[in-house]
Amino acid sequence: MNAVNPSGWRPAAPARADDAPDSPTATGDRGLMLEEKLIFELGGWDQTGVDIEDVEGEVLGSLSGHLRAEKPALPGLSEPETVRHYTRLSRQNYAIDLGPFPLGSCTMKHNPRLNEKIARLPGFADIHPLQPTGTVQGALECINELAFWLMDLTGMHGVAMSPKAGAHGELCGILCIRAALEARGDPREVVLVPESAHGTNPATAAFANYRVEAIPATKEGRVDLAALKDRLGPDVAAVMITNPNTCGLFEPDMKAISDAVHEAGGFVYCDGANFNAIVGKVRPGDLGIDAMHINLHKTFSTPHGGGGPGSGPVVLSEALSPFGPLPYTARTKDGVVHLVEEEQADAFSDEHFGGVMRSFGRMAAFHGQMGMFTRALTYMLSHGADGLARVAEDSVLNANYILRSLEDLLDAPYAHSGPCMHEALFSDAGLAEGFSTLDIAKGLIDEGFHPMTVYFPLVVHGAMLVEPTETESKDGLDRLIVALRSVAERAKAGDEALHSAPHFTPRRRVDETQAARKPVLVWNGDPAPSGQPVPSEIGGR
């Protein structure tokens, strides 16, 4: 046992790149790691796994002009071949069910199976957005209950549930700010974005037709409050700030920032992507924040990524609630939470907002992603308020365990700033000449782990951002630490084998420049043009 690895865990045998056999197998397989071609390289083009009889006689009506002149270029595979193909491919995927997914600023945490079971109940899974309102009162009550939890956890006055993801929520918040400024005839045109904010923040502001100006960070990795105050003026509509920021640090001057912005007549937008680090511990509304999106997949365990349905509700201060999109939920002065739909807006405004409600419209056709709402609410109810606070505590504890276990070997540019929040930030400074963050990431794949976020945040050269989340056990963290230390030691010693890692995967290191500049998106089975690779050749074997 030692200070770096208190549990004493060690791998059974070294998993090093130079242990790879020199000669490949005849099949290209390595044990149960199966070599697999693309589906377009399997099966013939003149056959199909389904028998379809030829159409006799004339085709009805307008369909006649839409028939294909030739058969579609699709591979012909039987059902067993198709099932085996996709099953073999699934073995090549890394998933949270296999091990830690340490992507910084992404909070790739375990999704409890209880959430999935509830979301699949017929009363939730089988409803349709066009059903009469009277037949979906239970679903609407669940949405309202989730809205209440979100307002309670953030200390905010209202919430728009319909935004579909983080960036969609950011746009919602900025449009609320624009509507509030227009209502008072204030044509402000600048949004200030600190260097440590998420990259979507300036993109959202620009999309909403604001001019974006950056605010520098201090050497501690936090917003330079003096620089921010110096820039505030009558042209500043808002400040978009990420807290905790992308360096994994909490902004202790958040209340002072909000007060300064409000005094200058602007609004404060907070990127809530990192809410997992402070949920149940800090209420953004108490810090003077006017709008904040909440990624349900990051903080409240709904599925993340893969192109599936996202959800990014936006909580709003009392100043911005009258300008939120419809439908939305708001808390009245008597503490009652109301779900406000379009046909109720005028009456609600007259009774509770003094007739000043000026919603900017809708962000989506319906109420939002019902499947995500049921999963998030299940997560909240199963944890309770005390359990959600423990989520934040454990995620911060795990991140600091990672930081302090590696700072003696990897450069940690903000370790001197005190404890981190939910993620630990490292850089490639101090590696042997010619070695970089990319070599660490590829070497980690050979160790059986998904790499951390690399080259982000941009304020740190060669950044490596590790977020372990609260759902990783100490044993799992120790395994990750051992792997990271091993790869880092090799990079510092100049182990040339790292330059060609990974070695134990179905595909070797991809030429990322070629993949980005000359992607092969479609292949019709014909021989590739001279000098151009077919898809399976990009990146080698």
C-alpha cells in the first residue's frame, strides 16, 4: 500500500504496447476481439435476405413516378448474418456498463435501471403528444413535479421544460434575456463570456445576434472580476458564465459578478452543465443568476449521447419568468407551482405577473422529452434531497482523489488553486520531447479505459480533463489511476511504442488529419478511386 494507490491494487500482468505479438492472426481476430468489416463489404449486391415478389400490373396513382429505376445499393444479408454483424460491432464499443467514462465536463455517470423501468411503464411509454389533455393529466403532473424539484434545487422562480438539450437551453435563456431587454426598450448588443466558459456559450450568443467579447481568467483559473467590472456598461446585455467552470473550479466571486452585472442593467446566464458538482449544496438563484439550463443527462442520470433524446430545462429568475417560452412552470407568490400553457398565459399573467408577461414564443412543439422527465424524476425521488447533496459531495471527493493521486506525475496547472470540484485538470507539460496528450489518450485505450477529454479547455495547452463522477467506486478509481500513471511514466520516459498506440484494438491509430479532411462517407461497393482508401482501410489494421 502507498499514498498514491492506498488500496494496493495492481494489474495481474503488465498491459503494455510492446507486449503485442509481432505477427497477426490469419483471420485478423485476436481471441474474442473479432475483426469485422463494414456491412457494405459483407454480402453480395445482387441478393437480399428478404423475398419480395415482383409487382404485377400497374402501380396505383402517383406512386408510378416514384419507383426506382434500379435496385438500391444495399448489402444482401440473412438474418443471422445481420445479427452477428451488429453483435460483433457492439463488442467494440466502450460503455459506462464496462468501466469508467472519465470525460471531463460531460458527467458520464451510471444510469440506474430503476429509471429505465419507470420510463417503460405503459402510462408513460405509450402516450402520444397529440392526445387530449384530459387523458394525460398524470404525465403533466409528473412534468410539474419535476419542474418543482428543479426550481427548488436551484432557488429559481420559473422553469421552461421544453428545451431539448444544453445548447437549446442556452438559446432559450438568451432569448428570454433578449425579450426582457426589448420589453424595456433597451437595445444592448454585447454578451461577455469568460475564457473558462463552455464553447457553446459564445456560439449561442452569436447565434442570437449578439456581439461576443471575452473576459480573461486569473492565474488561478477563475474569472478576473476586475476585468469584468471594467468592461461592464450600457451596451452589455448579459454575462454567460460556467460555474463550476471548465477548469473544474468553483467561481467564489459569483455573487459579486451577479451584483455588478445587475447594477449595470444586464442579466446573468449560467451554464448549468456542471450542476452535478453543486446539486443540493448551492442554489444558483441565491447567487443572483437569472437563467440556467440543466442537462438532465449530466446531473440527473438520463441517457447521454448517441444521438438520442436530450433534455435541457431552463430555470428562470423572477425577473425573467414573464418572458419564458410556453409552456412553462412558475411559482406564484403564495408558493404554489403552476403549469402554464398557451391558452392560460393571459389570465395567468394578469393574476400573477401584473399583465407584463411577454413570452417570446415556443422552443418546441410540445412539452419536451417525456422519457427523460420520468427518468430524472425517478432519480430525484429515489435519492431524496439528502441523497442529491451526497451526489455532489462524492463527485467532488472522487475528482480530488484523482487530482491528488496524479499531480506528482502529471502537470496539474490549477492544483495550487485549492480543491477542484467535479473534474481534475492536467496538461502534457513535462512529458518527454515529442510526446503529447494524444499519446496519453491512445495509451490509455490499450489499458482498457476510455480516454479523458483531451485538448479542452482551450485555456490550458495539451489539456486532459478527468471527471470520475460520484458513481465510481474507490477500487475503480484506483484502477484508472494505476493505468494513467503507467502511461504517463512511459510518456515521460520517451517510450516510442506510445506513438503508435493503441495496439490492442480492432483498428490502430487513425490518421486524424486525413479522417477530418478526406472522410469516406459513402461507399457503393465499387473499387475505390486511385489513391483513395475504402472505409476499412482508414487508420490501418
